[in-house]
Amino acid sequence: MATLRKIKGNYYARVRWSINHKQYERIYPLLAEDDGQADLRLGEVEEKEHLIKQEIEIAFWWLIENGERTHQVIYTLAEAVEEFLQHLSRYGRKQSTIEIRRQTFKNVFAVISPTTPAESFDNSCINKFIDHYQKILTPNGINMRLAHLKTFSNWLYDDKEIITKRIKMKKMKVKQKDPTYLTADDIHNIWALDWLDDHYKDVFRFYWETGVRLREPYNSYIKNGSWLINTENKSGKTKRVKLQPHHIPIVEEIQKRLEKGNATQETFGKYYSTKFKEVARAIGRDDLHFHNLRDTFAIIRYLQTRDIYEVCKELNHSSVTITEKYANFTSFEELEEDFPGDVFPVLVDRDLKKCRMLTPEGAKTSSPPMGSEYVIG
């Protein structure tokens, strides 16, 4: 925050900041006649402090020769970005979302000067950004940032009325990748790992049977002994997941371990993701990551329901477009070979409301034994 200094009877505003442990400082004469006037002008310096720290030249009105109340020569792109981020915060965007947007604009400012007039933001700026980052970021990474820039440009057009026309942005062409998932053989191989603690087997099973994201159980509660309720998820909507009886103690154990430990949720989640990666290597599937447990759920549910909209709803996706990747990559015949009926990990009959649990013979597990049946929901 800017500080007020008085030197030899004159008032000054001092702005100090550091970058990579290097100190920077700007001093602005306030030309104030008394303390009250100095405080008012100090407040105006503080309003522009975020721009000063980006080394943007600010012409405060009392420093201009004719004395006109001109705060800034131009409305810069950097100032527009700060106002836009405040706009997002005002309308309920999460702080994590805002920080991701801020990183996007840092990428932009590596190519386009932050002192560029906001009214000059156009397709040429977008093209410079793409040309610079094509060899640095993946096409998906560029597309994510282009989506952020499109929202920003729409705000400049609709809310600020600074640019005269909407900016049309073409996304980078991305080769569609097939989802990566565990097959029935992979699941059986995991169960056959003697060195793997039963807790981890149960946890991994919980994730591929429910499709929840890694951290969702941490911020959830169990309702009526059969529903997992999560209000802090990626979509921002309340998520309800139907649980089976053997899921309840797993969720409770996860939450108990999180509560007892001193780790953050991020660090705690890494324990499970790191262990799963170790398991993936052990079964010869180095390509697998923890999120593929969720993909496995999606694949199984799509095979069972043949209804991509139902899968979209169960995954709590904001749009079926996100879910379509599970429908476009392969045939049902190929999926049925990966999950043959007699070894299907969890086969739910929606009509009979029964679930048959199939576990490799001789494998240790604290979950229901092989062949057990129970009524669901």
C-alpha cells in the first residue's frame, strides 16, 4: 500500500514493491497544502498502485501543467484486465478461477505490452499470442487461454463499450484422444497385488464405481446413509452421488485420515494419486493416472446405459459436449471385450435394482465377497 511521507514540509506518496527479491520504488509529489488534501491524493495514488507496480506511467491530475483532472493518459490493457478480474469476483467467480485468468493475462503480457490501449485489443493481438505460444503450449492449453480471452473481449465490447466489434476467435485444431481407462483385467490385476494395502484397493474401487473427482469426498457429507452430497465441486452445482453400502466406510475412512493428518487437501490427494501411479506401473499400465478412475466409471456407465446424457448427468458435467469423448472413440463391441459380462467389475441392472460384485478369486478385500448381491436405491 502507498505510504505518505513528509519531507521538508512537502508531501509525497511512496509506492514500494519487490520482484524476485529486487526492490522497486516510485515517489510522487502530492503538492498538497495540508494533511487532508495529502490524504485525498494519497488515496488516488493507491487506486493506481497495481498499475504503478507494472511500471505503467500514470499522470496524476495535480502534476499536469494545466491542472485538469486527468487521472491517466490512456486506459491501458493492464488496467482493463484488473477491472475485468474485479468484475469476475463481484459476480461470484472463485478465487482459484480468477487466479487462472490472471495467469492467462500474464502470458498475454509476455507478448503484448500491458501499456497497450485497451481499445486496441483485436484479432492481431490474439494472433501474436497464438504465434508466440504454439511451440510452448499444447493446443488444448492455447484453447483454454483463448476461451479466457474471448470472455474478456466480450466484456470490453458489452460492458465497457471500448472495442467496436466482437472478436472472433478460432480454436486450435486438437486431435481427439481416446479416453484412458482400466479394463476388467486391470482391475483384477490390482486386486491380485499382495503388497497393496486393502485400504488403497477399496479407495480405488470407490472412485471407479462412483466417478467422483479426487477431492470431492473431502468436502462432502453422507445423507440418509446412501447419498454423498458435495457442494464444493468444479461445476459449482451441488452434486449427489448414490452410494452402495460398501462405499460408506471408505468415505468415512478417507475423511477420518484427512482430519487426523496435518496435510492440506492438495497434499493429501497426492498421497492417493502417487500410490495409484505406483500401482499402474506394477500392472504394466504406465499410461494410467488417478483421473482415469473417473474415466473408467464413465466408460462402464456408457456401456451399461448406452445413454451419453445419463452419463453426463452422473458425472455432473456442465455440458454433454464434455461427455461426448466417451461416446465417439470406440464401438460397444470393443468395450464389451474390455469388460466381458462374467468378469464385469460392477454390473448394475437398472430394472432389477441389483448389483453383482465380482472379485478375483483368492484376492483380499474388505468389500463384499465375490458374487454377493444387494438391492440399491
